[in-house]
Amino acid sequence: MGKNKNNSKVLSKKNTALVIVVIIILATIAAISIRSLSGEDDWMCQNGKWVRHGHPSSAKPIGKCGQAVSENDASSDSTHDSAPVQGDKNDNSSDAADIQIEKPKSGDTASSPLEIDGRAKGSWFFEGQFPIKLIDGNGLVLATGQAKALGDWANEDTVPFRAILEFSVPASASATLVFSQDDPSGQSNAEEIKVPVAIGKAAGMKIKVFFLNIQFDPDASDCSKVYEVERVIPKTQATARAAMIELLSGPTELEKSGGFSTNINSDVTVQKISITNGVANIDFSQKMGEGVSGDCRTTAIKAQIIETLKQFPAVKDAVISIDGNKDGILQP
């Protein structure tokens, strides 16, 4: 009887151990299943974007999440190292709809200074800008700069942006523009767009023109408040006249979409300009004064003209005349 009792105890202990092992195995299987189903260590679709969860071993999925991927797409490279097919989007980027490059297009010739225009959602910006690099065919960084929002970037809509890069002509005839989403958190899921370009000889110069902007100053409380936009124009010795001509042309469609406007009449021409002892004397055609009234508008027009001229070190102030008349409507 005692022997049977001992055998029963041993058998009971073995059964208990077996039950514990089975429980551990089942718990492990359940944990693995939950981990798999929860998407941990995987790419998850959130708000139309692929978001990294944990440390997935697979590459980022191709195309925008929530959309079917074709067989041709599946065979293409899914990394951001491949160049875009079109200059205004990267087919291999999941955020292709969040940024469009309008200028230059893929394959365009890039000359210094290079004017870059496009539109991007606010998520691409930090404090109204994001970084751009120009890298030649040998991997040398030719230029770095910041794309600056031409409007209120703190919203969900796309915002126009502009950047101007200045660089020396490299030995390599090809280069790539790299647009990087500004990510101050330092996380590794920032987006990147690449646009291949051909390098040409320098043929232009960078200037600034000043306009009003309803998005930057919605209350228009200060009539003299104007905002700069940078542009690239053909090289010239008559830089002040060239800047005035750009100002008189008014904001571009891209700039208008960012809230820029002008108080200067259309079809105004520069009749004469000279700079003496730091003062620019500039004479406009009669069209400048037509229909212009009110202190606020005249103040804004003068601010646009004077600030545009003062970008040049030789100009400290300006005297404005209309058809030779210095006592015209634009004078204090």
C-alpha cells in the first residue's frame, strides 16, 4: 500500500509538471498570435500613411496604404533611394500626395541660382521650412538650403513653398535634388523625395521683391508691413531696375495662392532710376498714381518699393516720383 501511495505521488507530480509545460506552450503561442495580429514589429496603416511599429524586418510597403498594389509595383524598389519618375512626385514614396515639385521637373537643367517651387502639406514643415540638398553624380553635396513656406503652413492643406540654391558647376553633369521632411523629433520615418536634374552653367541672379500677405497679416493693422519673396532673374548690371521690374510684375500664381498681393497698379513702368549717396531716385509712369487714394494704400506702395530697393547695400532710402513729379501722391 505504501509503495502504491508513493507511485501515486510521483505520477501526480509528473502530471502537474506536464500541465505547466502545456500552459507555457499555449501562452507562448497566444502571445505570438497577439503580437502578429496587433501589428507590432510591422508597418501599420494610420490616417493614410504607413507608420513603423516596433522594428519590422520587412521594407516599407509600396504605395499609399489602403490601396491595392499591382504586380508591377510589387516588383519595383520600395526604398526611397530610387529617383522619381516625374519631377512633381515620387512614385515610390507613400507621401507622394503630400508634396508636389512644380519646378524643376525631372530631367530639367539646373543652373545656379536654382529656383525651386512646389507645394507641400504642413507635416513637411517645421517652423515654416524643410531642408533641400543638391547632390552631384559623384555623391558630392553641391548646395544645401531651406524650402520656405509662401503662406500659412500650420494647417492640413498643401502650402506653396520656394527655395533658391546657389552652387558651383561640378565636374559631373548630373545631380539629384533631395527634399527631406523636417522631423525635429529625430525619428527615422521622415519622408524623402528625389528629383534628378542636369547641371548647367550659372546664368542667373537672386533678388527679393516685397508684397503684402493676408495670411501673414490677416488684420492688416500695419500698412507698411510687407513680406519678401525670392526670385531668380537673368544676370544684369542694372540690378535695382531689374528688381523694380520684378516687383511691378506682381506676385506669381504660386505666390498668390500663399496669400501674397500687391497694391501697385498693373502696367506701371520704370522710366528712370539712379542711385546717389545712398538714395535711389526712381521715376514711374503716370499709371502708378491712377486711382490710388488713401494713406494706407500709398504707405503700402511706398513700403513695397523702398524695401525692394533697400536689399542692395548701396541703397539706404528712396525718393519716388511719378512722370517726373516728386510732389505726387506717393510722397509723405
